[in-house]
Amino acid sequence: MHHLSTSKTVWARLVLTSFAVILLACNASQPVSAAEMTMYKDPNCGCCGAWATHLQNKGFTVTQKLSNDMDQVKATHGVPAELASCHTAIIDGYIIEGHVPAADIKRLLKERPPIAGLTAPGMPMRSPGMQAEGLPPQGYDVLSFDKQGHSKVYKSYR
């Protein structure tokens, strides 16, 4: 009888372990793009909303928060003035400044480098939100930056 009880225990553990592995595999295969983002924008800026639509079309959830003091938002989140753009977003601890393409954000969340965030300084004309949806980004660089404000090219769209 003891042997039968032990077999049932082993079988139950095997089933539970298999179930846990399946759950982990399912969670690991969920797209990074399901991440939630909070975007701060000026109420009068239309391109910011277009960028949010670009991200939503790529599977992100974007919550928009209006601010009449974007300089303060940027200062609060540590965005250096020379790297600033029109809107500031926060996703999973990273800062996304300006018109950064969704593909770069997905890469960031997958690789998780030790940086503060990504920026597309200014308002590049061929960036998501500044052009018709579906056109490829062109003519600018997306930069990564650290908490000290040092930056380097993360992805070039030249």
C-alpha cells in the first residue's frame, strides 16, 4: 500500500511540474509588445498621439497622461535637455523619449541593457508619428542613454 501511495505522490508531482513548465513556456513566449507604457505629452501635440497609435498597432498598451509642463516631466525622469523630444514615456523602468520605433522598444525589453532609456532627439521627420503609418523610419538615429546623460547610437536609420 505504501508503494502505491508513493507512486501517486510521484505521479502528482510529475503532473504539477509538467503543468508549471507549460505555464512558464507560455508566459515566456508571450510577445514583449504586450508591455504597458505610460506616455506624458502636451495636450496640444498631435504627433505624440500618432506615435502612441503606432505603438498600439504594434501590440503595446499606451496610457496617455497630459501635462502642460513637459520640461518638468523630463527633469523628473532624468531626460537630458540635449536628448529631449516632444513626449516622454516610461515602460518597464526604461525611459522612451520621442519618436522611437516600436521595434527598438521591443529589442530594448528583450535585451534589457543597463541603460536609462532610448531617445529620438528632436522630432525626426521620417519617424513613427511624424510620417504616414507603415513607412519605414529614415534619416535619423535612435540613441541609448545612461543616467549620466552619455549617449550612443542604438539603431541608425540612415
